[in-house]
Amino acid sequence: MSVRCSQCGAPHQRDIPSWARYVKCEYCGAIIQISPPSLAKKEFSLEEFGRFLENRKKIKAFDPVSGILVIGSHQISVDKRGNISGSEVLRKRVEKWLDEYMLSQ
């Protein structure tokens, strides 16, 4: 999916998870709406995402209060909206897990 910022016109270069409704413009910081909220399967919850990781992926290294996931020497932070920041090594894997979580029932 290709989206452009409504404020500055810059194209969004990163992959967009299928469940995402908004992304942040990498150039000006504006919020870009990418799909109507009614298309979302469910609302993101750090606590539920933590249970998903523990039950489905057998990962117990996620703290749902802070949103921090540590695997080996790599750390990822997931905010309350499902935005990911941190180690590029883990980013794709965690994005895949978020996508799977948001599409799960």
C-alpha cells in the first residue's frame, strides 16, 4: 500500500501492517490516516498482546506495562497504540507478531 502525507506530500517509505489505521510521516511528523477505523478487527492492547506472545509464541520476555520486549541483547518498545521502536534486528519479527495478533480473534 502506498500512502502520502496530507501535510507535506512525502511518501511513506516503511512497510505498513495490515491492521494499522495510522502512520506517522517520517518527514514532518504528521499523522497519516491509512484506513477507516471500522476496518480494524480489534483495538490494540499491550496487556492482550503480552498474553498473545506468551500463549502463542511462548515468549515471556515482554513487559505489558512498559511495552518493552528483550530478546538476547536486542530490545524493542511497543507503545500503547502498537507503534514499534528499537532494534532493527527484531523489528520485522515483532511487526509480524503484531499483525498476527491484530488479525486473531
